[in-house]
Amino acid sequence: MRQLLLALLFLAAVAPAQGLPAPDTLSNPVEEARARHLQKELRCLVCQGESLDESNASLAVDLRRLIRARIEAGDSDDAIKDFLVSRYGDFILMQPRFETHTYALWLTPFGVLILGAGIATWVVIQAKRRQQGRDRGRP
Amino acid sequence: MTGEIGELALCLSLALSLVMTASGFAGTRAEAAVARSVANGAANGLLVFVALAFGALVYASIVSDFSLLNVAQNSHTLKPLIYKISGVWGNHEGSMLLWVLVLAIYSAAIAASKRGGARLTSAALGVQGLLALAFLAFILLTSNPFVRLDPPPFEGAGLNPLLQDFGLAVHPPMLYAGYVGLSATFAYAAAALIIKERDWARAARPFMLTAWIALTLGIALGSWWAYYELGWGGFWFWDPVENASLMPWLVATALLHSALATERTGAFRSWTLLLAIASFSLSLIGTFLVRSGVLSSVHSFANDPERGVFILAMIVGAIGGALALFAWRAPSLQSGASFEPASRETALLLNNVFLAAAAATVFVGTLYPLALDALTGTKISVGPPYFAITFAPIFIALLVLVPFGPRLSWRKGDLVASFRLLAPALGIALVVAIAILAFTAPRTLFGAGAFAVAAWLIASSIVDLRARGSQALKTRALASMLAHAGLGVTLLGVAGTTLWRSEALEVLGPGETTAIAGYTLRFDGVKAVKGPNYDAARATITVLADGRTIAVMHPEKRIYPAEGQDTVETAIRTTVISDLYLALGDEREKGRWVVRAYVNPLAPLIWLGALVMALGGFAALWSHVRITRASDVAVAEPAE
């Protein structure tokens, strides 16, 4: 049993190394910072809930390389995102775009806030009117 | 035998919940004193039998009784005792049983407290009985933890190693104490609608506060766990499971504030009822999201729909039934409040507007992608950037207004006097903003703003408390002052880590060093270590500052052979004002390992703040119980 465990441990240790941009880091620090920033705005497609920046999946490693290759080739951030969206769909963007099928998503928070503020104003006006009525009712 | 005892206890519990429902509702008639004592007895009996069933499952897990399918699937003989116990609620069946156990505890507490009079208590027990009935039926029909396995396997499949952790052992019970605690508030609200009782909020307040404290601590525990266990140095990921717990918290916070106004002046009566219904509904939705598998994929839910459909039906029944009751009865309970625009009532109203908008944001952010996928097949992601643009400004705006609330009097407050009193706190906030802009990098308005708001919250709590005249007034204000200052402390932590975090990611061999935020980290190699049910690669990293050794840290990577998974065990050295956080990655070449290091300034304040908020909750609970006890003695209710 113990040998089996050790063998397992060994297997895990020599398994293909994953998930590290270190050897693929761009030498230009400004470009590297752009790559890191982009990585954080893109979702890992394999392990949901993690960004490309955090993921250990091999697809994420490939995409991190691809982002760097594109940056070196002189593409803008938006061009890189457009390319990834055309390849993998909207799902890859951590921040959904503002378009027809996301209007409701983007407008609800502030819509509720404005609606709530409207209702609150109305309630306060009513309460003020009643308060005046009470004050007048008093001798 | 254990399995049979457990199953029998569950069946008896189901019968008792039926009795509790029927007698509880029958007891709402003034003359039905017998029905009321039956309901009380049923509530106590329910607690005994559900506890027995739960105890049976815990026992089966401790003795590794693999003839139970649930134990065989989720336990292992080598697992340490604490995780054999906590593993009971680490899986679907067991966690549902825990849910019902907490429900039974709250029901017995309602029966014992008799707050709000005999008829209100009876109706509330009826509602609790109905909830227990639905959940027990759910367990027995779709999620029975006592199903036998023949022949029993020699060894169990083990528990997800990520869950074999102290934080996650206590996180679910705490969260459930909050989720299910809101059922008590919900039961009182529904009971009030049934018997047309106007003053239910005072009776429900201790339950409301208990649930809120537990939710606050439960969410903080979950976030702390994610921080030290996942190895990414983050504390909140806007993950749907996290969001599912945040939504009830936001609405319960709104409820606590709105109920205050209802209790004191009778204002916002129907709105408070609606919030009580909404907060528990969101608990149910949270349970559904986490338990039905709908989150991992809309399609996995469709493939195995039995449980999901059952919970969905319960949600629709509970929410729909409560809302119908609300629409029918609430108008008769409504009373127009009267107050000036500058008053405590207006402040509480604004608090509710912002919290409702914040909750709505989390709600759409969590459910929109699911709905869009189900309806159109379009997949989108709603990640942290979305919440940074929507939730953050709404919540920060709320925090700016917070200190004015407690300074304004009921009905007619003095805004100018409040400004004048809080001026020193405003001054401190401005000084903090300028100092942050002048002395720290990166120089951002967001950073200065966040620190200024945090300072404003903490300073104004202190200023306000000092301004309260007598000791008695100070004691009464202590609860809100602590809770509000706690928000400020948490905000300090969030802002500090977000703005100033440094990170280093290196491949290091023995003797090699890397630098991060003034520290030098020397990698001294990795050793194989054996744990009770795992094998670990344990790194030794020496931390140097100015050439002197200040700490030796041991981040680990563990492999759990039984479960075939590995986990990251971070090493964190905290000074309360800053965390040095190390995680060990994979081995790159022979003897050279990936090391991830973060320095997270102010990070511990995130959870310290939550603790301060919870203390505020305890202070409120304590003073409420004391005050009601005093007034109960003054106006003793006539005996039945």
C-alpha cells in the first residue's frame, strides 16, 4: 500500500507541468502588465469560476501564450478580446458586453435603484403630508 | 440497526410535522387552547426525532458503517474524526437533514418563547410545521440518507479533500443557522398575516437577529476558507454559491432596519412583511441553486430533474403562497405613517432602497446567465468586473449615508445638527483621503474614496457613541455603532488588499530566492510528509527581512489517494495589518517548484470587520431581550 502511494505521489510529481506564465513572460514590462490584465478579464473555459489568470488548465496555459503572442504582434486589447470571442463565444468574457441580450442585466441594478428612489420619495411626501395634518390637528 | 432507527425517526418526524401543521393552524382560534398545547408538544417531539435521525447518521459515519450508501459514498475509515462528523453535512443528503434539524431547533425555540401571544405562536408553528413537512418529504422521497447498500463495500469513497478542513466543517452549520433562522421570521410574518396581528416584528426580532448574526459569520467563514484554502489569495470571487448566501444577507439586513421602524412607529408595516417573505425566499433559492446542480450546468439539472423539480415546487409553493397571503391580508394591516423628510424613518427607507438595489444586482448577476442559457442557449459570463461596476458603487453610496441614520430622531430629525455633530468624523475622512492620495501608490480616486468612507464609518461611530448622554443611551446605541463600524473595518481590508496587493510567481530550486514587498523568500527545498489520509509535499521557505530571518513557512501540496485529488495548503503569516501568503504549485524540473507569494495588506481586517458586525448583532440581541423582559414584567399578559 505504502509503495503504491509513493508511486502515486511520484506520478503526480512528474505529471506534465502546468499553469505558470513564468517561462512565457514577456520581456517588456508594459506588455506583460497588459497581458496580466487581459488574463484577469477572461474566463477559463475548462474550470468555471476561475479567470485565465488563476487557472491551471492546459487550455488556459495555451490561451495565456496566445494572448502574449498577439500582444507582441501589435494587436490591441479589444482586437484580442474580439478574436477570442469569435473563437469561443461571449462566455469567455468575465464582463459581459452591453448588447441586446444583456440590456436587462446591465440596467436592472440602476433601474431598481431609480425605481426605489422614486417610490421612497413618494412615501416620504405622503408621510410629510400626514405629519402636517397631525400638526394642524393639534391645538 | 442505526439506519433503521434513523429512517424510523424520519418517518415519525414527518408524522409529527403534519400534526404540528394541523394543530398549529387550528390553535389560531382563541378558544383552541388544546390544539395549541398539541402544537407545542409536536414542536418538541419534532426536535427529538429529527435530532435522533441526525445522530444516527453521525454515528454511522463515525463507526464507518458502509452498509449505508451515503456513508460509503462520502466517508473513509482513515478520515480524522472531526471530518467524519463534518462529512455528514458535506454531502447532499446529510446537509438536507441538517437543514431540517436547524428548522426543528428554531421551531422548538418559537414554541418555548411564546413571544407575541399564544395565537401568533401557534400560527407560526403551523407555518414551521408546513416547511418541515415539505423538507422531510423531500428527504424521504428523493434524498434519503439511510438507503442501504448490499453488499457493503470494504472501504468508503472518501470526502472531497477541499472539504476536509476546519473552516468548512463549521461553515455550513453556521450558514444554515442563518438561512433557516430566516424561516422563523418568515413564519412569524405569515402568522401575522393569518391572524391579522399588527405587532409581530417585536416577537420575531430575536430570531431575526440570531439569523443575521449566523449569516454574517457564516459568509465570513466561507470567504476566509476560500482565502486560505484555494491558494489564489482572493477573498470573494462572486461565485454563484457565494452570491446565494449574500442575497439573503442583504435582504435580512434591510429587514432588520425596516422592522425597527415598524416596531417603533408602525411605519412600513407591509414592506417589512414583504422583506421577511423575501429574505427566506432567497434562502430557499440559495438552497435550490446549491443543491439542485443547476449551477454547474442547466443541462445536468434537466437530466436528473427529480430533486431540482421538488425544490423548485417547494420554492414556488412557499413564495407563491406567502405572496398570495400578503396580497390578500396586507392591505388590512397597512397604516399610513407620518414623519418629516429629515427623520430616522427616511434614513431607514433609503437604507432599504440601496440594499434592495444591491440584492437585485446580485440576483440578476447570478441568475441572468442561467436564464439566458435556458431560454436562448446563449452562454455569457457574469464575473467580478460586472459587480465592480454595479454592486460596488451602490453599496459605497449606502455606506456614505449610514452614519446619519442613528443621529436622526424618529418622526422629526435635525439634519443640520447631525452634520455638525459628525463634522469631526468628516474631517478625519478627508484627512485620510488626502493622506492616501499624497503618500501611497497607485494614486487612484477609488482608493482614496474607499479609505475615506471606511474612516468615515469608523470615526462617526465613535463620535456618535461619545455624544450619547447617559450610560443607558450608550448601551442601546452600541449595537448599531459596532455593526456600522464593522462595515468600515471590512471596507479597510477590502480596499487595502485590492489596491496594494503584491504578488510574485517564480520557479525556485533549493537555495534560490525571490523578493516581494520588502521580504526575501529563500526556498529551502521540499520534503515528503505523510498525513493521516494524505501524502504531502511540504516546502520550507525562509522569510528574510533586512538580512534577518523573521519566519520559516511551510506551504504544502497534498494528495489524497482515497479521493484521487490534491489540494493546496497555503502558509499565511499574519501581522493583522498585513498577510504574507505562500502557496506551493507544481514541481517544474527536478527539485524546482512553482512558488506563488502574495502580500495582502490589511486582509485580516475583512473578517475582523465581520466579527465586529456580528458583535453588534449580539449587542442588539442582548439589549432587546433585556428590554422586552423588563416591559413584559411591567405589562404582564393575562393568563389564558
